[in-house]
Amino acid sequence: MPFGLGHEFVILVSRSALWSFFVDIKLQDEHNIPTEGPMIVAATHHNMIVDPAVLSVTFPDHRRFHYWAKDSMFKHPLAKRFLENCGVVPVDRKTRNNAQLYAATYDVMRLGESVAVFPEGTSHTLPHLGTFKDGTSFAALEYAKVIEEDPHPNADGSLPRKAVILPVGIVYPEKSKYRSVAIVKYGKPLHVDPYMDTYYQDPKKAAKQLTADLRSAIEGLTVNAPDWESRDAAEMARWLLFPGENGSMRDYISVTQSLIGAFADLSTSDPDIALLEQSLRAYKMELEALSLKDSHIAKYNERDITAASTTMELLRRTMASMIDLPLFLPGLVGHLPLYVAGYYAGKFEIYEEVRAQNKIFLGLLMVPFVYILAFIWGWYTLFGGTFFGFFAALATLGVFVWYHVVSIDERYENFKDLVGRWRLFDAVVLGRGMWRRKDRILQLKQLRDSNLQGVRRMVKAYKGKNDHVHAVWLAIRSRVKQFGDPAKLHGRRKKLAKQFEWSFEE
């Protein structure tokens, strides 16, 4: 089934939307992807329609995917034409015959093409993977059976090949946040041959075995915790151990999972670790309650949060923003309707897995109106509405949009930091706020210092005794080695290296 212009249009729109929403989409272990032959790409499903967009837009070598849709969607002629043009294949859910259920899927795999599926079935927000359905396994095994029993050549004379299942983990450190990061990690492909003997005797048993192995493979590509308490504690510990890094860190998945494993192993035998886990969770919840980030509190590690220090930090950040404002203001004003719409699209959505989708959809709907108005204003106001002014305005709009998107990240982080500084100033200096928050913020600083020392003690005490902690220690030491000689460091790198001084002596 060839891909038509409809598919290319969807990819183009998806690429533009992802480029504007995410600051980066990181690909890991691309060497695991087979270079030829049919595949069933089985991915996690934590972010609604964002997941297939990320999967399709970023897959290496621009390889295209077919997606499943129930056959009832193909009843209307226009819908059928568009879906087929996009490469969507129908699935007959009413039949219990696997060969008939996935007939259209087998047609595309005979052509050496690939199908992308989400074994969890529905998108969710859980601290771990959801329940895997067996459809992916049945499709792969039944297709292998079909071509074994009827190995007739394809139209081009080539023999059909069995499809492999490629496990893919799509991880979002902050999946509903604007200008966050997505990580796409590819696992080693699963071949169906080891399951075929069982499948001929007991199809359901073989499918269950393959599904269990697929789930295990994807677990190794993602972050999974038994509950939100341990997940939140590990996330907070990672923030403290690796200041300035979050989704941007190259080993986000392995470090976070190692911390989850460390707390699971140690909290049952070491009361201090169990208490530390609870304390980290409390610190995270208090930050959220006060609408602050760890970076706001971290700047005061070596001194008390006083009226003078809070005021100086606020003035410094405000002056830096005012100096930068003239360069950024035109883009901010032009895109302000999009930001306001995105804010409320996320604010009034109770399900986190839907927020990013809503923000992107609403932005896509508003972008044409905002840019058309900006173009018309520029054409008539800046270029007098002339013939050549039309093209000049068009080029100006393109540069305007490009500059805003590529320069938004640092400004957006500075803006969030400035808002946090104002909140600190409001509580510490003005003494305002619903709960008179000064005392809470001072206690929060003490809690952070206690947690930081506790996490460092855990790493030092167990780095040679626990495999999970040892993995975290190796990640820390890899940072230390990159700094080189601390005496030769300057500026930001010197400040960052100072956060790792506790590990230098090892």
C-alpha cells in the first residue's frame, strides 16, 4: 500500500508542531533498528496522539509507518480514500480469525513495509507500563504462519519475509510541559521463530509468551516504578544529584530507573533510606504547593534566604530580562495569543496525557489566524501594501517565526525563573501570600539541604554494595571527569563543578 500526499501532509504538520512544542527529541540506540524487511514497531503510549507523531517524524531514514484503525472508519468513500492515502490499514475487530483480522496488515508487510502499534491499547499516566494486549504478538505470529504455509512470491518476484517486532520506549520527563524533552529509545528486535512451534500447538500460549517478552523489553527502555511515591522520590533525588539537568541529560532513563531500584532495594532494610524517600517526596510536594522549582531554592545553599539576598536576586534577574526584552518583545507579542490559549488548554484538562495534545491542537488551529494577521499588518504597515512588499513581508514573517522559536528556550527558562524570584520576594520581603509563606520557604530550604546530604550519603555508603547505586555513582563520576581540573574552570562550569565537589576525592 503506497503512501500518498495525505501521509506526507500529516508528517509535515506533525513535524512543525513537534518542533515548536518540544525543545528536543532525543533518539537512542538507533543501531538496533533493522535496515530492511517488514517490522511491527511496538511503542509505549503515554501521550495520546503525540506518541504516533513523535514516532513517525523522528524514525531514522524517513521510514514510513502504517497504523491500525477499525474497519468501520473506512465505510465512507471520502474517509476511506484519505485514510488509505495516509497509509492507515483497517482491522476487522468483529472476526476471531486472525488471518482475516489482520489481512490488510499482511498485505503491507508482504511489501516489506512496517506497521506501528501501541500494545498498551490506550494512553495513560501511570508510574509504570500499562497492561499489554496480545494483538501485536498475534499479528506477527499469524503472519509468519501465513507465509510459511503459503510462501508464494510477491509481485516483484521476491519472497516474503517474516516481520520482527521492534520495541520502542517513548519517554517524556515532563510530557505536558511546553519546551520539554522527549526521548525515543529503540530496543533489540524480537524474532518470531522461537515461538512458532508453540504457536502451531497453542496460539494463545505463544502469543502470551511473546507479549510477556515484549513487555520486558520495553520495560528496559523506559522508567517504571511500583507507585508514584517512589517515582517522585527518585525524580527529586536525580534533581539534587545532577543540578541543572533533567530531560536534557543523556542518561535520564538509566539514572532515574537506577534511583527507583535503589530506593526499592534499600528502603526495606535501612530505616534512614526509607525516611529519606519520604522526605524527598515531601520536598517535591511542597515545591509544587508553593509553585517553586528546586533551582529557586538551590541558589541559597550557602546562605540564609534573607530579605537582602532575595531582593538582590530578583533585581539581578529583572534587569537581565529588561535588557533582553527589546529583542524578544515583538515575537512575544505576536505569539501571545498562542501562549495564552496553550496555558488554558492545559490548565482545564484533568488528564495529563491529554494536555500536550490539546496544547498542540489549539496552537495549530490558531497559528494560521495569528500569522495571517501578522503578515497583513507587516505588509501594509512596514511595506506599504506594494507588490514587492508582499514578498518582503512574507520573508520577514518567516524570519520572525524562525527567530522566535529558536530563541524561546533560554528566554522561557529565564521567565519561569523570574516568576519564581517574584514569588520568593513576595513571601520573604513583602510577607504576603495566603499562608504567610516565609516560614514555609525557610523550612523548605532546610529540607532541601537535609535531602541533598542524605542522597549524597546514600550514594557514598552504597556505591560499592548496591548495583543500582553503583550505576548512579558511575554517572556522577562521568560528569566529574568531563570537568577536568577544577582549578582551571570559570563561570558557569565552575559553579556547576562545585555541586560535584563531594565526589571529587574518590
